[in-house]
Amino acid sequence: MTTRKDRIARALTDAFTPIRLEVEDDSARHHGHAGAAPGGETHYTVRIVAEAFAGKTALARHRLVNEALAEEFGTGLHALAIEARAP
Amino acid sequence: MAEPIHAFIDNEVKSNDVVLFMKGTPDFPMCGFSGQVVQILNHLGVPYKGINVLENDQLRDGIKTYTNWPTIPQLYVKGEFVGGCDIVREMFQQGELQSHMSGAGVPVKTSV
């Protein structure tokens, strides 16, 4: 069974071929909070460095990450902290 | 606009200089990310309107499609989407949020 963390990492790798990528599952820290589901897999942090972000504003970089993960947002991903940079 | 809720949102962001769509209220944020943006806006002494999306499911979904942004909070200045929690915090730390507000004609406390 693939975890959401795996799927996020794969989607971002496919979309941006990042130089650096970290995906953290923070769901446990939000347990019991509105939006947290019993099975977890709701809250994540992504740190990504890729050429695709060069010359783009923070808003544009975050939009690219969100768009690459649209399927996950549609299936229960609730919160995503994003650190997206160009090398 | 396709959805009636979008007309409501559009009216709010155009008739108020600074609007924060959030979970909970500025006095009682119900989410850590919303709370962080409230703290920043309070620190800047910026007058703003907080709108609690938890009060209305249509609004909670509609705000995500309005500006094609999947998460809450969402900050708008002079009718324009600025960003979510990470972007607002990043801009604040680099002094960009202050200049963005001033540039848009929104008074910011200058003393630190």
C-alpha cells in the first residue's frame, strides 16, 4: 500500500525533478484538530528545491506545488506547509 | 460568476482593504495556521476583516475555488490574493508584507 507521503514525493518528483526534496507527515501533531482524520495523512510539510521555481514569486511557486498535488487535495490532504526554492 | 458564493467573496474582498478568510475569528483562531496570520496582522496594526469559513460550508469550499488555492487561511489586500500562511510569514519576515500593504495604501505601524 502506498502512503500519501510516497504519492506526494512521486508527484513532485515527476512534476519538477527536484534537486532536493523532503516530505514530512505532520498528521500526528494535529491529531484531534479539526480537519485531522482518524487515519492521519492530512497534514504535511514539503521542502523542495528545483529549477522550475527560478524567477517565480512565492505565490507562483506555491501554486505550482499545489497544482501538482491537486489529486491529493481532492482526497483528504488538508494542510500543506510549503518551502519551495530555486537552487 | 458561476457560483453565488463567489459573488459574496468578491464583494468582501473588494469592499474591504484587508480581508483574512480563516478558521475561527481573530479573537479565537481555530487553527494554528490561521492564528499565525492573525498574529502578524495584529503586530503590523493593520485594520482587517476576519471571515470565519467554519460558519458556512459553501464558503469553506467556495473560497478554495474562488482563487484556485486549496488551503485556508487566505489573505487578500485591496481585492488581490496575497497568499496563505507560509507566504504571509515569509513576506513578513523579509519586510515585504509591510511594503506590500503600504504600497496598496494600507496604513502599517512603522515603529517596531
